[in-house]
Amino acid sequence: MTPDLDRSTIETAYARWAPIYDVICGPVMLKGRRAAAAEARAIGGKVLEVGVGTGLSFDDYDASTEVTGIDLSAPMLEKARAKMDSGRYPWVKQVLQMDAHRMSFADASFDCVVAQFVITLVENPELVLSECHRVVKPGGRIILVNHLYSEVGVAAAVERWTAQRTRNLGLRPEFPFARLQAWAQSTKEAVLIERRKLRPFGLYTLVCFEKTPTPLAA
Ligand SMILES: C[S@@+](CC[C@H](N)C(=O)[O-])C[C@H]1O[C@@H](n2cnc3c(N)ncnc32)[C@H](O)[C@@H]1O
């Protein structure tokens, strides 16, 4: 397994991606992005998009939500702000440059936290999940969508081979689901409630965690 990516690799990679990101990653990741946003819309209310990037998901929300986006990359956020300035997305409240490992939001600020194609490439995925868990309200959800490691067979071999070669592009194709599951098992009030492969081809997986409400004292 390749080690987790480091911050400078991510920042350099996404500064390069920013001008071409929508053209290349818009259509390829559309179904995954839509599926995650549909789960968030079903909850409604305050949504935090971690690693919002250029704001490609803004189209997938509506007035049932109030979206805040954060991202490390200033060039990616510049594109997101241009989309906000178009006036087409009144449900997007703000986008902020912020590291998902250390968010400045108060505990229990959001009804739902969404991270689309992000968790596999952050420096410390477990710490980011714990931050997402902290800022989501009791009863709220963390919704992830990603390509996850195939573990066996030809697909897994291809992912291992490409992992070394795509690292400087800020991509990581061999991240195992077991790591997400282990985080939930070791985290108080975090429950894995869904793991669903998405059509077509099951290339992307949607993973949902719920923060269980704290029981009332007797
Ligand atoms: C593959 S892009 C996905 C962007 C968007 N979610 C989408 O679906 O198009 C990954 C994004 O995560 C951001 N990112 C990586 N590490 C981060 C961190 N620690 N905190 C916030 N954003 C981060 C990158 O800057 C990049 O914009």
C-alpha cells in the first residue's frame, strides 16, 4: 500500500488541476457526485462539503440545503467562487480555504458532511473523518463517495501499479474500505450505515456514517 499523500503534494497537484479540472473530472465523476448530494438533500439543512474543489457539485443541491464548502487549494476555490458569483447557486452560503484536519467550525454545526473524492487523498484520513464527526450534529451523517481499492484480481493489480504513478497528480486509487470501517469501529457514536457500489460498473462506492444521538441521562 502506498503511504498517505502529504500536504505539499496535494497543494501542488490541485494548483495544476484547477484550470482543467471541470473539463476532465466533471463528466467522469458526475454520477458519484450526484449520488452523494442526493443523500445530503434527503437530509436537508446545513451541509458541509469537505474538499469542495471547483464547486462542481453546486448544481446537485437545491434550496432545501445551505451549503458551506471548504478546501485547501486556493486555485480550486477561485473556480468555486466564480460559480457562486454567477448567482445560480443561492443555496451555497460560503466557501472557505480551510484544512479538513483542523476545521474552525464549532462542534455539531452541520446536519450532514459530504466529501466527494477526497478522503483517500488527504494526509490523515482518520483525523479528517474524526473532524467531520465532530462538526456533524447528533443524528447527522457523513457521506463519502470515492473509488476504493478492489483488493483482489486484475483491477487491484492495476490500481497498485497506477498508485505510484498517479501520486504526484494528487490521486490515490488503492485505498481500502477496511480503513473507513476500522475508523467507525473505533470511534464513539460513529456507525457505518451504508456501503453501496454505484452504477455504472461499480467504479465508485458511496459510504455513509451516522452520528448516533447521545442518550439522555436517566
Ligand atoms: C479530487 S478533488 C475533489 C473535488 C470535489 N469534491 C469534486 O468532487 O469535484 C479533491 C479536493 O480535495 C481537496 N483537499 C485535499 N486535502 C484537503 C484537506 N486536507 N482539506 C481540505 N481540502 C482538501 C483538494 O484541494 C481538492 O480540491
